[in-house]
Amino acid sequence: MRTAARDPEPGEGAWSPASFTDQWHHLHAEAAQVARLAQLSPEPIVGPLAQFPSELNRAPQWQRALAQQGVEDIEAMIRPGLAALEIVTQRKGAATAPALALWREFYNARRAIMAITHP
């Protein structure tokens, strides 16, 4: 018996472990720039942060798709925020407080994404 064809779910079939790992590390490189502007110590990418992409590889497809969308959402937030912070810095403005606010948004959004595999 054949089943009817269906449209793929968002992100379905597009999962690439290497691509997600690269995206995860690039996101953290951008977050490190925000942390520097917020005058925070660098955050080492070890332990659960480093292991998250490989843990996600073992997760069901819906969790991978949700994590992928979450990372894309964070990128959509952090990139323009970082660009704005760099402009403030170039103009000799005070970037510490807004950078700290952006860091907190990043931190909490990342925590929500990681809760996909560790509720």
C-alpha cells in the first residue's frame, strides 16, 4: 500500500551535522564579540556547549529542525545587534550596556535551544 506524498516539514531533509556544527561555532564567535563589547570574560566552548551539535545528531528530526530554526533566529538577532554595537563603538559611544542586553538575549535564547535535548 502506498502512502500519499507529503510536503516536507520545515528543515526536513536539510539537516547537515557538519553544517550545523559550523553554524553553532560561528554563532558563538559572534557572541564572543558581543561579550567583549559588554566587558565580559570570554566564554569557553566546552562541555555541554561543545557537545550540543553531536547530541542533536542523535535527536529526532523535529528536534533538529527546531534547533536549526532557533539558531537561525538567534543569528537574525545577533548580527544586526552586533553591527549596531560596532557603529556605536566607532563613534566613541558607550556600547557596554546595550552589548550586555544583547548578550543576555543571546544567552537565554541559546539556553532555550539547548533545552530541546535537555529539558
